[in-house]
Amino acid sequence: MDNKAELSSLSAQTKLMPFGHKTVYLNGQYLPLTEAKISVMDRGFLFGDGIYEVIPSYSGTLFRFDEHMERLDNSLSSIRLANPHDSAQWRDILTPLLDANLDQSIYLQITRGVADKRDHAFPETVTPTVFAMSSTIVPFTDLDSGAKAISIDDTRWALCNIKATTLLANILLRQQAVDNGCAEAILLKDGYVTEGAASNIFAVIDGILITPPKGGEILAGITRDVILELAEQNNIAYSEDIISLDALKTASEIWLTSTTREIVPVVQLDNETIGGGKPGPLWQTMNRLFQAYKRASHE
């Protein structure tokens, strides 16, 4: 059976199945999460040899799907793994996991697959493991009060532009923030901001909205790109430029951005108050513009 026929058959099957957060997709099958199993010889399990993508869905509509697919392609190319499906096939695979009554995020993971032996070198013949599931988006609960953050040296590898599953360094950095009562760790390399442990960073400095430029040191978020587009469309002065820690501490506003948290204002950094200690006026404007853009995307 070819890919299109297989996907059509799967789509027909799923119409008879009760979908929800406990149903997942694994290697061509939709099944309960409790029944989803992979081999212990999967290279994703043994090496973290894989990539992932997180795609938000609002009222059953995948948000900025083409941009997420482009980033998926870039990550797969970077680890020298062929994309097992085209964009139309991915949409067919992911859509049955969505609920039109919920705001959700799709987690999609592709590993190099199961090899006969544990060896760092790529196996000559292997079939990628493909896994996807949906989760309800839980917004940041206290936007009116804002979040706290700490700055930490960026100890990660040099290929942060790849959305790789090897996230141990990010986990340790984020946990350090949590241990200090903070929502996020803002990472620094040679005294300059890169990104958060699980977010991109924006700062308002001297009236200009600034975010670090794309490159190997950051994973450029889709939410980040939307904010820059909205800034341009609404005549908000912005720049993609380096930000030193000293400059960041003079910012009138700092934001964390990500797929599931959207735009979170930071009101305290390293125990020092940012701006007036509450979400700033540009955040209020951008959050309003972003929410309107979201609504328009699925109407």
C-alpha cells in the first residue's frame, strides 16, 4: 500500500475511534497511550538521536502549520534524516488527534529508529520511529502579575537551532530556575543573551523591541516570528540584535515566548524589578495583537 492509500485507510479507521488526550499516533497506528511501545534499541531512547516539533492548534486548526513543517524539515536535514512524509500527509496524520473544542499542542517526535546494536555511527538500514500526541494547552496562569527569571551561563551545545530531543542541558538549566522560585532561566553566552531554557527572549530597551538574531545559538520560535511580523505590521520599532546582560537589566520590559506559553512578561530578573514590576504597555499591546491574530487564524 502506498503512503496516500495508507493514510486514507488510517483516516477512515480513526472516524470510528474515540479520540482524546489518551490516544496517540505511533508508526502508522492510532492507539491508546498505554499501548504505545517502542524498542529499548530505539536510537531515540539510547542516544537521544531524534528531533521533535510542537505545533499549537486552536479550535481544531493547526497554527502556522507550514512554518512548523519548514522547521521540522530543517531539523531533520540537520541530523541527516529523511522526512518520512510530506506536509499534506503530516496534516492528515495529526488532524485526528485534534479536538475542535480545545486549544491544544501537538508533540511530534521522529527518531532514527531501531538498530541491531548500540553504535554511535548511523546504522546502514533503519526505519524512523514516528510518534505524535496532543495535549491541552494550559496558559501561563498569572499574566497580570508577570513572571520571575534568573540569568545563567548557557552550557548547551553549539547546534541549538536544531529542535533535538537531547534536552538534558535545557532541563538542568530550567530546573535551576525552578529551584530559585523562577519561571525561566535566561541563558548567557560570553555575557550576551541567547534565549531561555525553553523560550525565546524579547526586551524593550530605549523604546525598541529587541530579540537576539537567528543562528546556531538559539532555536528560532514560530511565536517569535509572529511577534516580529506583528511589530512590523503595526509600526512597532523592533530589531534583531545582540543583547548584553547589562543592557537586559536596563530594559523596561522583558518577555518570554514559546508555543505553549505564548508571550509571558518578566517582572523580575535576578531579584531585581523590571520596569515598574508589572507587565508593561508594549506587552499589553503585543499580547492583544497576538490574541487577535490567533483568533483570525481559525475563523
